[in-house]
Amino acid sequence: MHAEHQDIGVSQVAAAIAEPARTKMLCSLMDGHARTPTELAAIAEVSASTASAHLAKLKDLALVRLHVQGRHRYYSLADQRVAQALEALMVIGQSAAPTFKPHTPDRLQFARTCYDHMAGTLAVWLHDRFIEAGWLVETDEQAYRLSDSGAALFEGLGIEVQDLSTLRRKFACPCLDWSMRRPHLGGSLGAALLQAALRRKWVTQDLDSRALALTAVGRKEISVRFGVEVAIDKGQIKRSQPSAAPTGGVYTR
């Protein structure tokens, strides 16, 4: 009976996401911002009454969350699991090809938000660099832990690593990137890294889209802290390893 209920739940959620207007609403909320029904109606290109019905359906299935502030109503994704599911569906939804060539617009492909963490070419590169340098260590549970040098690296960014491990969500995990078809860093550590990057003005976030822009400060800091020169060419990353060796989890030049 439990398995049967799970099957029904999956079909209900799949049907809700499959409706094009609801898909547009959900994807627009993947930047982590809450939006009003009026804004979501415009995004989905439907009337206010139709948008209200769609949002009620999504709320009933725990895909979105309603926030009420006085007379104003806002909707956001229910949690990061919904964003991860949408990201995975975007990967599946793209036609398979022998050699994958992303067709995402350059700005979104280079760097964007995936709910509360960073996605895109830059995020995938950072994920790979963390593993390559031994700062991020894979476990058997589709999750990561930090090495001692990795903990020092993130604490050097003002991230309280110990506090993150007590939260009721995965500490660090791979999240499949839909434009790159390779993982970027998710979980509470991924969310903390994005907040640190925004706080330190390494990246700036668009108010009306998921796009992130790498600043000159960010380019320099990423080079110094993570040990790789980053050159931007039409939204792509080109890497060249410096001669310096890692010291205490942080590369110096």
C-alpha cells in the first residue's frame, strides 16, 4: 500500500510540473526569490485567475510555499529539493547527443543560481577544483565531506563549517547541472559559498533572472584562493594552473 501511495504521489507531482504555465512559474522561482501571483501570472503568460488556480495546485502538492505579509502574498519554492528535482528534469528534457553542446544563453550558462546555491560553468569548475585539490572528499552516500585543508579554506571565507553540519539538510552534495550535465556543489555548503561570494562581491545577482555576473574582484580572488587563473571568453572559462603549491588549503601566488 505504501508503494502504491508513492506511485500516486509521483504521478500527481509529475502532472503538476508538466503543465507549461506551472513549469514556467516553478523555473522562475529557482533563483531563490519569492514572487507575487501577479508577477508569476505575467511570467506564465496566463490570467490572474488562472495563475491563482495553478499556484493553489502547486501549494497543495508542497511544491511552492505561500508567504503572507500584510495584504501582500508571495510564493517561493517549497525547499531546495524542488529546485534539485527541476534541475534534474531539465537535464533529462534535453535531447541526447554523442557530444553534448549546451544551448543555454551565455550569461545563464556561465553562472546562475540554482535555488540557494551556484550553478553553471563557473560552479561546475569550482566543484571540480575542490575535489581535485582534495578540499572536498566524496563519500559513499552521494555526499561530500571537507578535509582539514578544505575546512580551513571555507572558514577563511567566513563560513562557519561546524554550524552548517548541524542543519537539517545535506551538508554538501553533488547537484547535476542542467547546462553542463556535470555536478556542481549543492547542500548547505553550496548555499553558504554563494552567500559568501555575494557578500564579498565576487559575483552580482540579477534581480529579474537567475544570472550571476563574475566581477573583477571575484576573478582575482578566485585565482588567489583556489589556485587557477580564470579568463572569460564569450561566457566560457579557460584555466591555466599557476606554479604555486597549495598551502593550508589556500593557494598563494
